Amino acid sequence: SRSINLAVIPGDGIGQEVVTEGLKVLSAVLPQDVKLETEEYDFGARRYHATGETLTDADLDALKRHDAILLGAIGDPSVPSGVLERGFLLKLRFAFDHHVNLRPSKLLPGVATPLAGEPQIDFVVVREGTEGPYTGNGGTIRKGTEHEVATEVSVNTAFGVERVVRDAFARAQARPRKKLALIHKNNVLTFAGHLWTNVFNKVAEEFPEVTTEYMHVDAATIYLVTQPERFDVIVTDNLFGDIVTDLAAAVSGGIGVAASGNINPSGDFPSMFEPVHGSAPDIAGQGKADPTATVLSVALLLRHLGYEAEAARIDDAVAADLAERTGKPARSTSEIGDALAVRVAG
Amino acid sequence: SRSINLAVIPGDGIGQEVVTEGLKVLSAVLPQDVKLETEEYDFGARRYHATGETLTDADLDALKRHDAILLGAIGDPSVPSGVLERGFLLKLRFAFDHHVNLRPSKLLPGVATPLAGEPQIDFVVVREGTEGPYTGNGGTIRKGTEHEVATEVSVNTAFGVERVVRDAFARAQARPRKKLALIHKNNVLTFAGHLWTNVFNKVAEEFPEVTTEYMHVDAATIYLVTQPERFDVIVTDNLFGDIVTDLAAAVSGGIGVAASGNINPSGDFPSMFEPVHGSAPDIAGQGKADPTATVLSVALLLRHLGYEAEAARIDDAVAADLAERTGKPARSTSEIGDALAVRVAG
Ligand SMILES: CC(C)[C@H](C(=O)O)[C@@H](O)C(=O)O
Ligand SMILES: CC(C)[C@H](C(=O)O)[C@@H](O)C(=O)O
């Protein structure tokens, strides 16, 4: 019989609330014969304040034994900026080699967008997750003085770029429109830019059916608001991906519905799925958070583990739920979760 | 008697066309007693193909003798990506220490925006122009092999950050709303992020009337499309500034109306003014380019040289012209320039 052994990291702020709903929908959608085991881990601000720890080697060993990880949100104003981001979120992405950071953007019917007109938005960003300016490479001299110099080093390797570019081409090949855009800034960041561009062009030869284009990251932000329908699959660097996926989320319904997967396609380590939004401490504990992004992240998780039919049921349930929201009174976090659980079960 | 000794760099593509109109409006707005001298320089793709040169020491010596520089656009598909950007545009910004890259965004009445509703947009971005990932620092090993490693080094100094942050605070102080937002990514780029944040907080103490906020660059792209009215003055790093100003231009009327100044406030070197748009080779030579962004760049140039009344006349003329465009047939580049010249003279 089949089983899913899931690590659950509720985290900070609204993390606990949205994860509860994500698990509710997961339980509801899974067939009877699939045994779901979950283990909860207490990472984030509370643990950091109590122990000074963010993510230890023992934690990594424990997490490694799971099939996948579901994360709510990590981050709290009581912790200095960077401590939990570098010490937990990025540490986990790097330790488990989550090099494919997958972020779909689809504007579903009935969902509000800040854009005028009725844009058709349905693309997916494949963001590199283990290189670029995210490696923590760099340093500071003469800190706090008027002679301080601080550097940040973006590290890019043919190995790292090629595997994520290849993943993106394969995804583009599998989609009806078969389009792939590379986003970089190769006219200024010429060292990294040439590497990305050359690898992209080389891998393109293996995918003759995929239509490719290149655009600078600054121009890409313009297209994302003026011609978002232009995009099918995007592949990009870690930092550019961070920026364009937040913008992509904003134009396609907001971070309340933006899901993401931090994927290690090799399966050597568990992949991690999380909503794009943060811990939103201002609304935590009030039942106001929209769990939809977490539920959609559960769909990505299921798809990653091979449960395509169940993932599609969740996507459909979310689409139906969103389509009926307009004009209705706002529901609580658990009411939305309940409604989605009913839909996927039914 | 007063005089302006202007270096004019038409450049590539539509550059020549838009600069012609910029100069037309400049001549029309200047009082009789101001002597305008212009000298044209042939930089860009043509010169590069003919001589292999982009910007020589002799060129810099010549340009240095002018009061200011007006640039159309540089860049052509016949030149490999990066050659003219690094060899001309960035070389000039660095050589003349253009550390304040000023990019106002104002959505004028009658101007189309991709955003729904009627957003109120009126802010200015102060982008650092001589540091960050733009220094050309970095390199490549094992180029072209599967073991290639390419790095890009972002260099940030207390000196460089403080002068641009101070400039931004002074601009915020001089505006009615007195708000300043720092945009960075200090939770990931912790070395540079701490430098920027600490310097920002330190300089803030000297400007108690200015309300400040910090936001990550990814979140900033969301606010730029969901709450653009939130912004008054923004200060940011060279690369983040590149990205957010294109997005800002897109939401506030498009790059057809986005002006910029590459300013050296010390006056040791001439400042350079240019439209944010590129050379648009696809429409070059057809009289289709909108010269408005160049004309607004001329206004920034005049304001920089102390001709505030004339700058305001140009801004007003552009606002009036844009307000009357809706529903009218498209005009040619020179027709728009003529109309603006008439307005500023009248
Ligand atoms: C919190 C932060 C480290 C993270 C990132 O920059 O990747 C977040 O913005 C994201 O997009 O997942
Ligand atoms: C052309 C390029 C070098 C330039 C930049 O990145 O600064 C442009 O995008 C800009 O914004 O002026």
C-alpha cells in the first residue's frame, strides 16, 4: 500500500493556521489506500528565541527521512532581518539542493488583479534555487565606519545553470504553447549573463520544438504588467526569480494564492512546498489568513510525489472556490479550508 | 550673459529622432539672453563598427568640458550584448561619477496605465549609479566548459551609499509628503543590506521630518502595482533601481514618457540626461518614436542647471499635451516635438 511521510513546519505568524488547512485538504483528497503520516517540526522565531538555533545538523537528518516537507511561513519582527532567512529558509534550500524553485502564476476566473482589462495569465517561473547572489558569499570590512566596504558575490556554475535550464526546457516542452523565456541582465552582468545565455542556447538545441526568447530583467517587469499573456515558462536566476515571482504573484491574484515548490528533482533529498507569502504577523491568530496558497502548494507537493489526479482535484477545487467568492462575505481561514476539503472529497 | 554648453549624443536607433525634438523644445523654452551651444558626438553602434571604439579617454576629455550631456539612446542588435552598455553607457556613468540616477514617475491625467482603477502615482526613484553589481567586478573561469564558474561582485561602500542616501533624504525633505522608502534585500544580501540599512538609519536622524520605511525589493514590486500611491521618494541600489524604475515607468505611462538624469551633484563632471527607453531599432527612422521622454529629460537637465522656471514650463507643456491625446490620431515624432515647442514658447 502507498504512503506519504510528510514533515510539517508550521513556522511563524499565520503559518500554523494555513498549514492546518493545507493538511485538512490533503487528508480529504487522498485515496483511502494512501497512508498519510505527518510529523510536525517547531522551527522559526519561537525555537530561535528559546535555543538560539535555527536549523541544526540533527534537524536536517530528521527532515531528510521524509518524503516531502510542507512549510507555512518563517519570519518574525522579533528576530533580526536575515537570521531566519539565511539560518533556516536558505540553509534548508541549500542543504537539500532545492535547485528548482517552481512558481506557477495563473489568474483564475473571478480573481481580482491590479491590472486593467482581462489579462490572460498562465505561466510558470523556474527560479534557480542554489546559486546566484543567494550563496552568502561576500563580506564586510571596516564595519560601521565611514570606510566600510560590503560585497555580495553572485556565484554561477555551468553545472547549476544547466540543470535548471534543462528542467525549464522540459517543462516548456510539456506545455501546449512550448515557450521559454530566459530572464537575466546579460548586458550588465556580463560574466554570469554570458554563462546563462550560452548554456540556455546550447540546451535549446536539444528542444527544437520550444520557442525561446531572452529578455533583460528590467524589461521583463514591464512585460509582466503590460503583456503577461506573453509568458509560458520563464527560467531565471535566484535573485531575479525572487523579484519577478512576487510581481507575477501580484498580477495574478496576489500572494494569497501564490504557491511554490523548492524541488530537488533527483529525489536525493525531500522537496519542500510553501506559500510564497510570509508570516504576516499583523493578522496572525485571527483566522483572517487565506490558506489558498498553502492548499495550492499541497497540490504541487502531490504532483511532485506522483499523485497527479489528486493534485488536479485540488487545483479544480481552488478554481471553483475562487470563482464563487465575488460579492460574498469574507470567510475565515478554516471556513475556506473546510470548503476546499468538501470540494476535493466530493 | 548666461550660456549652456551642451554635449549632444543622439546615439542609435530612434536616438537621433528624439534628440532632435528635445533640442527643439530646449531652444524654444530658453530665454533670449541664454546662449545655447551644442556639440554633437557620434557614439554608439556606428562608431563601434567603424573604429572598434566605444568611449576613449579623449572622448571623456571632450565631454568633460560641457555643462551637461543630452543622450538619445545607445544600443543596436548588431553589437554583442554588453559591449555598448559596459563600454559606453556604464563607462560614462562611472567616469563622471554619476552617482545619483534620478528617475521620476508621475502618472499624468489622460495617460494610459496598465493598472486598473485610477491610481495616483507621483514619486521619484533615486537610484545609486556607481556601485552595486554594476562595477564590472567578477570573472569567469573554465569558460565554455561544463566546469565554468562565473561570478559577479556587488561592491558597496559607506561613502557611496551615504552620499546617495543623503541626496534622497534631501529630496524627500523638499517634497510635500516627505516620505522616503529604502528598497533592498537585506534579509538575503546581508552584507550589503546591513550597510545600506545602517547608513539609511543613521542619515535618517538628520532628517526628523522625513517619514521612512524599508521594504524588500520583491515586496516593492508588489506595492508598485497594488499601492503605487504609497511612494514619494525611493532610494535604492543600482540593480534594484534598474528593475524598479522600469516597472515604475510601466505603471506610470510607459517608457515613452520616462525621463532620467545621471547626476553628479558636485558639478565636478557634467551630468547626463536621457530617456529611460532604449534605441528601439524596430521603429527607428520612421518618425514613430515618442520624443516625450527625451523632452522631459531636457526638463530635468534644465532643473539641474538652475533653470527651474523653464523646466516647469516643459513639464506643464508635456502634461497639457498628454491630456489632449486621448482619441486623437497618432502624431509623428516631429509633430509632437513641434506641439511641445509651441506650448513652451507660448
Ligand atoms: C524570505 C526570503 C529568504 C525568500 C527569498 O528571497 O527567496 C522569499 O522572498 C521567497 O521568495 O521565498
Ligand atoms: C542599458 C543598461 C546598461 C541600463 C542599466 O542597466 O542601467 C538601462 O537598463 C537603464 O536603466 O539605464
